[in-house]
Amino acid sequence: MHRFYADPDQTDEHLFVLNAEDARHAGKVLRLRPGDETEVFWNGQRFLAALESLSADRATLCPLSVLPS
């Protein structure tokens, strides 16, 4: 499973945001699509999250559950 760090300036517990570099990597290299699941690190915790939207400069993910660290 792929892992990303959520952008701390644009993220809260309801929506994770990836920066432009990670969004491009997710879409172009990993070829992730909305609905695909990944791990996200944010605020000292690890989450299972589903990709909601993806553009050239931003990706948003919905947290599904907190994973054990």
C-alpha cells in the first residue's frame, strides 16, 4: 500500500490534502484513481484513506479509519 504525508496547513480530520508534488506522483506514477485506498500520515497518526479527487496540483483523501502506529 502506498503512503503519503498530508499537507498539515490544508488538512483536518475530515479531509486530507496532498501537496502538488505528491498529487502528481499519485496520479502520473502510481496511477491512483478516486476510490483507491492508501495510507496517510497526519498529526502523528497513521490513517487508511480513500482518494476522493485528483488534479495536477492537488489530491484530496477521505479518512476511513485510524491504523495502529
